[in-house]
Amino acid sequence: MTVLLVIILTMVLLGGAVVVFTPDPRRQAVTLSIYGILLTVLFLVAQGPDVALSQLAVGTAFVPLMVLLALRTMRGRLHKPGGPRGDRR
């Protein structure tokens, strides 16, 4: 059990570094989702199934989806006339 926990903690550490050092925000959202799966496995091994289920729903699905939607919204606003604020003069 301890060896498995050390392996998963190492994977979570490496996964966090990959998320931080990913330069493209869209790819970062995908790596964030994979990082959420790693955290889910960590919580399952640490015998926290309720926390693992919450992490699976929120960290793996909801947060990356919101990041991608925010990026899409920002991209749409930057290409409209009037600039990023939408001011039309």
C-alpha cells in the first residue's frame, strides 16, 4: 500500500508540473483534466471515495470545461469590433 501511494504521489507531482509548464491554455485545460484523474486515483488509494467522486466530477469534467468556455468567449470578444471591452464609438 505504501509503495502504491508513493508511486501515485510521484505521478501527481509530475502531473502538476506538466499542467504548470504547458504554455497553450487549451492544452493546459486538457492536462488539467488528466491531472484531475490522477488526483481521483490518489484519493481512492488514500481511502477517500467520497472525495474521489467529487474530484472526478468537478476537477476532471467541470473545471476544464469552464476554462475552455472562458477561452472561447475571450477569443470571440477579442475579434469583435470595438476591442476586448466591446466599446463601440
